[in-house]
Amino acid sequence: MPCTLSTQWGAHPAKETAATKGWSSLPDDLVVQVGDCLLADNDIYSYMDFRAVCTSWRSPTKDIAKAGRFEPSKWALLDRHDDVLTFVNVETGRFLVKNIPLLRKYLFIGATGGGMIILKKSKSPNQVRVLNPFTGLIVRFKASLPIIGWVREATVVTSPMMLFISGEAGKIMWADQDSEKFQEFGVDYRNAPLSMTPFDDKVYLSDKEGSIFSSNVAAVTAGEHSHRSAQTISMASTIRRPAGDPAWDCYLVKSGGELLLVTRPWYGVHGKPVVHRVDAERNKLELVTSIGNRALFLSDVRCLSVEASKFQAIQGGCIYFVDPVPTAGNREASLMTTFHVADQVQDDIIFDVATMAGGSKQPFTIAQVFANYSRSIYYSEPGFN
């Protein structure tokens, strides 16, 4: 089928020009560049739509979905009702609702910050599975997840594929596909890790004092081959917070290709939030006075960075802090504090998370949707013997 504006966008045949008839003859390198731009946004569906336009656009591009080579990294799981999942692409603003009947065969554990789904077999030994919801590919792990009540964050790194999970009581667990069990890293409960994110093929996390840890391959003796696996990975301190710093909350978030550490004074402590870029090569912090058109949603459960221009009423250059607040009747509510990085202005907005659980009471704004996401905890479904 020839690729013209009339066949793709409904133009009247009589109004076609020589220019509109030339779409199918675009040079292969230009077609590949357009496809690469879509993949850079992690928008697999726009990429597949692009390839479906005509044969001349399909031939030079790769069917990465069929080959199982697409790995979601910029999608967030906003909602789950049984086997119906709602995702959003934080770079393009695209919302997607998927019905995945396969979920009925497994128990739900959680989701990664990029959009992968973490499952486990319903019967003992409840081995872990990682589902790519966009391609249907399932990665099988030998290890079973230790019994935990809930999952805060999860992330996946490749070469080889490893799953990292942040659970209750400040415990970080990880395993590769061949691991017999999950490795564990823990800190003092009072100093439990707040944020975990993949960056430059490593996993970084921060604790309440602002120290940053990263996954590192254990050193090998001369003549030995360094092989990265769950057994050779350890969590080591990368940047320690200087002694004598005031009491501040700390959040680690990947934003626009950079790793940022946001610190905020506790209530009653003088000062304003501060943003630093983490220099992963030199293990240093660099002060940041602008976050561009990004918007950050930060809580003690999960952190998220979105391209503000793609979402209505989301303010670019703004940080949305989401904190739990006590209410009458044991209702769960949150205080959302907005902070504009460039002009150092701060405002408070109180909203009730309990009204956002479903039914007729839904979030009123997209900011509330993202705030709810940043506070949501995945409760692990129990298995059966």
C-alpha cells in the first residue's frame, strides 16, 4: 500500500500534491531517525503505529516488540484493578489501559519504576517472574521472594538481568535469574532507605541522612574474571552526608537523564529545599538551581520525575512533596507541598488520598494522580502451598 497523506490522514485524493505522494519514498536513514526518536521516549505503541504506516517505513526499522528487545523505562503503573492496568508515559504524556489476562495465573508483587510487572507463582515455592506488559515477555527467576508484607519500590537492571526490591524495615533485596535466593542489604530501621532508582546500569539508593549507596561488583584477585551476578554485587556507600548537617529529609530521583538528590528541612527547622546533581563518576554533589521543565513528585515511598509540558496544570520547574498527615477517624490523608526551584517559593495543598482509591471518588487533577502514585505501596499477595 503506498504511503500518502490521503491514505493515512484522510486527505481528499483530488487535493494530493507531488509532495504528499513522496512520503513513502523517504530515505531509510530519515525513517530510522524518526523511529529512534519514538524509542527514545520509550513509546513502543507510537513506534509500532509508525512501522505499520507502509512497507517502506517498516523495512528499515526493527520489530523490537516481536523480538522481545523493548524494555520499558519511562512508564509508571498508576492503577491496577484485577488484570486491568493503567500506565502513563512520563515523557510523552500518553496514558494506556491494558487488559492482561495472564495476571490471573500469578500473584502480584509490584511494579518497577519503568513499567515492568513483578509477579510470583501462586504455589510454593512462589518463584519470581518479571513481566514486560508491552511485549508479553516473561523472565523467570529461580529464587523465591522472602516473605514481606509490602513492596515500596522495584527496579530491573540488565547484563545480566537483576531484580532489586525495596521492602519493609529498610531492607533491599536482589537476585539474578540463576540465583537460588535473594541477596539482602539492610540499614538501621531508623535510617531506612527512602529512594531507589537505576542509573547508568547501577542501582542507587539514599537513606534518611542523605548518604547515597550504589551497587558495585566485588573486586577479584589477579587472574580471575570479573563476572557480574547477584552474588558478586554489593551495596557500597558512594557519597556520605557530611557530619553536622541539619535534620533534613532526602530524596533520590532520576530526572531528565540526571540523578538528583533533593534535601528538605524537617518541619520546624529553618531552611528551604536544596537540589543537587549526583556526579556518579566523581562521587560528588553539584548544586542545581533549575530543574528545567521537569516536575518532581517526592515522598518517603516513591519518587517520580515527569515532563511537565506533557501534562495539563503540572508546573515545570516545581517539586511536589507528598507527606502523610494525621486525620480524624484514622483516615489516610496527605499534605502536598509545592516548591518552585528557581524562585524558591513554597505553597501547601491538602488533599485526601482516601478519596482516590476508586469508585465514584477519583482524583480531581493529574497532580493528585501523581501524588497518589508516589505514596502508593504494593501489598504482596500471599501464596499457597
